[in-house]
Amino acid sequence: MANIRKQFNFRNGVQVDDDNLVVSPTGLVGIGTTVPTEVLDVRGTAKVVGLVTASEIYTPLLNATNLSITSLTLGDSIIGGGVSIRSGIITASGSGVVTYYGDGGSLLNLPTSQWLDVDAGLGFTSIYAIGNVGVATNDPRYSLQIGGFNNIAAFVNGVGIDSTGNIVATGIVTAGKFVGVGSDLTGINASNIAYGTISNDRIPTLLNSKLPSNISVSGIITATGGFIGTVAGNLYGNLVGNVTGNLIGIATFARFLTGNPDITVTDVTADDITSTTLTTQQLTVTGSSSQQTINASKIEVGTSGTYFSVVTDDDGRIGIGSTTPTQALQIIKNGDVSIEIVGTESSLILAEELSGITLSSGAGSLRYGNSNKTFDLINYGSGNFNNYLHFGTSGIDTGRFAWVYGQTFSELMSLTYDGKFGIGKTNPDNTLHVVGTSTVTGAAYFGSNAEFSGNVTINGDLIANGSLTFPSTINEANLNTTSGLSTFSSIKAIGSLTVADSVGIGTTVPTANLDARDQIALFGTVGIGTTYSDQNLKVDGSTLLQSVAIGNTSADDGSGVSVYGGATTLSSNSISGINSSVVILDDTCAVGVGTTQYRSAADFGSAGSNHFGGIGAFMIVPIVSNIQRIGLSTYEGAIVFNKTSKKFQGYTGIAWTDFN
């Protein structure tokens, strides 16, 4: 059909195989799409063998395996998702500029300059060097280095400036002015300093060794700290301050100290001072002898003696805060007054002998420290030790003696003015009032009645020279004695009666905790080895019984244990025990169940004959399985029922054997 001329006219387009080839009515051709948007819209890979001529190529990505371009003329730009040029040089024609935007981290062979533009937000752009900058050197070791070497330790022939502000210049520095601290400047030749002054505050202090031997001045020498040493020659004018050493010559101001002049100085040091009135802020009397004497009829310290005064008449009174003391030692102060005596051992001694203190005969003492942290109040004489309360003018609201513990301010003892002594009681109600436990190791005597509202415990014998009367029924007190003999005609206990050791009924020497061997004991309910019994007889543990009657006065029916709960048999009663055993040690005894006339060592012939109409007249031996039987103790004559084999079995001394 190649030689047949063909002509097709499709008004509404043509479509081949749904979407392989579509020609729209407007002449758009689509390959791989049914809705072409371009004149030729190819969805997929297109292959052209031959020459492709186009006025404009637009592609997001141009990937050419072998692309040879003889001449490429570009407009304003090349637009694409990615442009990759493998080799070659990109230049701008004429004086044009090629501008790159974006990350240039992978660009190679860029100039090695490290200058970087920085906009600090100040309205202008600055540049800085990322590394060190060198001028006249290609190996700078300072932030900015001009010449020099790359060895900082032996740096010569250059200038270096580091980032901390230090400048190293190996040549001559010429400047019109220096400002700053020059404490580290060395090698200054003072002869080259041609002008300038030094402030007095900057003049250094000279050592004594640098001062000349003789100082001669034509003006006035003023010293606020005083003169130390020997002053030779005449002194003219006023001498103010302390003079230590020898004064040789005549002081002009001393020429007028004749007669009775008034002298006002800060300190006076002299061997003897004689004056009618001596007023000073401090008076120190020293000397080589052991006693220094001040001859004065009265000595006052403070304004008119308000601080301290001594009256040196025949009475010899000392006043502190008083100008006219009326006692040998008088202290007057508007406020609290304290006297402090500090020493390894401190004592205040009061004596009655004029010739001196003799502690062994006539003195008293307040002493602290004789033993560690101990305070003593001592009467060395043989007289009384008296405590007086309300010794002054009579009146109301008389106080009391109190002993108080200082850590908690608790009052331990109290003695009222009317003779009532309380221990643990602030206001005692009786002549002796003790709150708490009291111990009397000796004899205690009561001239009248003794009343006890609590328990009375007597560890020894209770001896009454007169009569000791108890109420007819002791029901509100406890009698507790650990030894001795107490005899009561009758004891009635409303609550519990507790005996620490043993009780003898009908005997004064009990051999057991409860000994009534020759008497009759009647109990409604008995618990042995347990604190509670909900049966007539409840035993927890092994019990040896010879004859016990419960609910009756005797076991006279011939049985080991007889229980009477309204009947003469055991039919309406029971004996139960928890973790207990009933042991009959006598081999002549027997056990009868359901009968009082047992016919063998263990008579169960009538057991259960009337229990629920006789339906319980049988005996059940222990029931075990094969596994449980393995763990049993083996004794000849032992009988069990094996629930695994459903047979009775007995142990013959060799093995367990089934009953036939």
C-alpha cells in the first residue's frame, strides 16, 4: 500500500486502540494520552533518529549521554530543574558577569582569599578574614602579621597582632602619645624624660634605708603619728601627741607649769602624781613592787561617780552606779544586773571572822566547777542551813519553794508556805503528795489511815502490829504477793483471779500450779492448754488424768473421765482437742465407748448404737491412698483402708497386706 495515495478526513478526530494514538478535533495529537494539551503530546519515552530542529526547548531536566554543541547562544537564562556541565569553561561574553546563586560548597579552584562579607545589622556590610591575615608573609601566625617569621617564640623583623589585643613589634615604635598602665615597662632611661610632673599620690614611699642621716628643713615639720626616739634641743610651741623616749633640753610650754595649773593631756606617764582632783578617762597604776597606792579620800569614775565610786573612810565602801554607797559593795542599775566570776573553779565566800577566812570553821560558799559542771552551796560551819520564805513585811500571796528543770521548765518538786510538799505536783493537796511511782527501801510508818486507790504489790511479808482489815468482798483491788503466807477465810473474785505461781486447795505447800489432791474441784467448763473452751472438756496437748469429774463433785462411776451435763452418761457431751493427745499410761486401764462396763482394753461394742438411731454404729479407720501410705510410719498391727485399691490393709511387720 506504499504506492497507494491515501487521504483521510476525520471531522471529529481519530482514536487508535483507546489511548495509543489520539487526534483531537482541534488537531492536537496525543500519544499515550486521550487528552492532549499540546500539538504533539507524548506521554512516555520518545526516540528520534535524525535531526531535531526546534525554535525552543523546555525541559525540567536535560540528560545527554553524548551532546556536541558547536555553537550555543543563550538568552537571559537557562531554566531547568538541574543543569549539569561535565567539563569546559563557563565565561561571560564581553564584560558580562556570570552570577551564581545558592550553595557553592562544591565549586573547585576558587581564589584562596578568605574575606567574607558580613551584615551585622548596622546599616552597612563589613568584611573579615576567616583565618590569619599576612602581609609580606605567606605563613602568618598572628591574626594580623606583617613580615616576621612563623615562630612566635623567636619572632623578629615584624609586627604581630593577636585577637586579644596584644601587639608585638620587634622594631622601633614611634607614637605621639601613650595611654594606659605602664607597670610592665622596663628599661626606661629617666635622663631622657624632658618634661612633665608626678602627682603627690604617685610618689612612692621611701624606705628608712633610703633616707639621709640628717634632715634639715627651714619650715615646719608636722607628724600626726608622733615622734619616736631622742629629741635633742629646745622645743618651741605646742607639743601635741605622744612623745616616747628622752627629751633633752627645755620645753617652752613647761616653763609655765608652776604653782597649781590645770593640765589637760591625752596620756600622762609618771612615777608620782600628786593632785587635789584628778579627772581622767583611764587610770593605769603599774610598778615593780607588788602594791601600788592611791592616796585619796574618794575615787569616782564617770560623771559624778555614776559608773564607779570608792569611799576610803573607815567603812571602805564601793559603789557601782552609786556615788554614795551605803553597803560595803553596792550595785545600783536601772535594769538587769549580773556579777560574773570566771575561773577554773569560781567561789563566792561569805565569812564571819574579821581576822580572815577560815573555811573549816566559819564560812559559807557559792562554788562552781569543783567537779565538772557542778554548782555547790556550802556551809563550812556546824550551824544550820536555813531557807527563808517571805522574810520581809507580812502580806498576802505568799509564794512557795520550787525545783524546776531548766530544759523543759517542768516543776519537779514544790514546797508551799503552809508545809505541803509535792513531788511531781505543783500545788500539793496533802502534807506529802507524790505523783508517780514511789520506792521506800526502809520502814514506812502511817500514824492514821492509809488509802490506796490503785494496786498494792507486796514483795515481802505484810505485817500489821494492829489489825489489818479488808472489806468483806475484795472485788475492787488486787492482792499481789511473791513470798510469805497469806490466809483468807473467803475470797470472792468478781472478775479474774490471777496467781503468778501456784494455788493450793486443802494444802499450804502446793506441788503443782493447781494442787487440790485431797479436795473436790467442780468445774462447769475446763480448758487445758487453751485459753478458751467451747466444750465441757477441751484439751490442747497431752494430758495425764487420773479421775476428772465435770459437772459433778466426783468421778465415782469407775471411769477415768466422767462428764455430767444433766445426765450420767457421755451421750450428750464430748471431749475434743486441737493438736492434742489423750494418753492412758497405766496398762491396767481401759477405754469404753458407749458403755461404762468395758469388757476389753478398748470396748467399742456399743459405740454409736443410739447415735442418730443407730446409723453411726461403726468405726472408721484411717483412709489413705497408695501414695499417702508410702509415707506412713510402719508398726506391726497397723490398720488402714486403702482408697486406691478399695481394701483394708494391715502391716505385718514386713509389708502391707490386704485383708481377705
